[in-house]
Amino acid sequence: MKIRNGFVSNSSSSSYMIYGYRIDYDEFKKICKDKYNLDSTYDLDEIEDCPHYHTDFELNTAQTFLGRNPQYMKDDETMGQFKKDVEESISKFLDKQVTCEWIDHDYYC
């Protein structure tokens, strides 16, 4: 990581890191429609068992990233428990067994 001393201008980019799963946006939308009868993925914020998600439309094919940022680990949670919990919640949401990975992603706002 670089540390800059001095003035830093506003940036139009952002980044995040999650332990999670990548899914094609169209497949994600279909799951939202079929399982929750939602016309918009924005309505997922009301669904309790929905994992955190971000959709990037800047990629050649839009992708949605489902997962959880490690900064939200519980105080008494081990990394193994954290990973297991994330995989179980995403698998339940998608109705299929998934294997997650660490995802770091930059995007422009």
C-alpha cells in the first residue's frame, strides 16, 4: 500500500474486499424474481436472508458480488466460522452449494 503525504484530491473510485461469490447479474436478477417475486434488485434490502451484494455494470458482462466484508466479523467469531457462515448464507440464498473466495474489487462511482 502506498501512503501519500500531502494533499489528496477527491477520487471517483472506490474499492472493497469481501469473502464471497461472483454471479452473473442476469442470473442474480432471475433469482430475485423467481424466489422473492421482486422486479428490482434494489428491493432486496428488505429481504432478511440476503447477503451483502454489489453489482458492477462497468465490466464487459455485469457481475454481482455476494459476500461479507471481514470488518463485520463478530468479536468471538473465528475466520473459519466467518467463512462457513458466509458460504452457508449465500448457498441458502442461491439454493445451491457454493464455494466462496476472497474478492477485492475497484470500481468507479
